[in-house]
Amino acid sequence: MAPNSQTANQAVDDALAPCNDAMRCAVSPSLKNNTPGEILFASDMLLNIPVIVDLLSIQEKRQLMVNENLRQQNAKRKEFDYNVGSEVLVKNFNPSKLDPKMEGPYQITRVFTNRTVEICRSPQVFERLNIRRLVTFC
């Protein structure tokens, strides 16, 4: 290797080392006031003190957080049953500023049990879509 590339590699290593230390020393609420470095190395990252980590309680706390987040998200959802013959709008994925956010209305031709429906885009074109991409057309 050329001497300049070794110097550049050393500079990158010198810059990344404090970042790694900072990530290992950051406390996360889901880790019960333990840092990732403490969990990984079973030792305090700044002092030479052994740390005993209860991984089962951390896992249980994380599962409780996941369940609570799911409960909150599900509370915001509206129940709606899609029926054959009803009309829906299809959300456009990542529209630009002036593009329409939805297109349609399209008629539902089939309803499936796995949260998908089939819509008729034109007389010969049918498309199966997840209901998350749909909005009811009133």
C-alpha cells in the first residue's frame, strides 16, 4: 500500500473509534439502563467493573413495549368490510408534489381473506391489492 492510503486509513480509524465507543456507552430505555457494551462485554465501558445483566428481564420489557405499540396502533384503525361491487381509490406510492395522491375509483371484483381485494382497472385488467393501499370511495 502507498503511504498516503495508510495515513488515510489511520485517520478513518481514528474518527470511527470514538463513534463506536459512544454507541456502546449509550443507554437505551429498552435495555433497562444497561448499555450495549455492558451487555456485550459484561463489564462497564468506562470503569473496570463487572456488570451482571438479566437478559430475560430485558427481553420481557422489550416484548411489553412491542405489545403496547401494537395496541396503540390498532386502536387508531377503523374496521371496514370491503364488498364486491363497492368502489375504492388506490393510493399512489410516493407521488411528486403535483401528482394526484390517489387514482380511481375502481370497482372491487373479488374479496380475499388475506386482507387483499381484486379491482378492475379496465375491462381486461384485474389487479390484486392489499387493503392498506385502498381508500373507500363515497
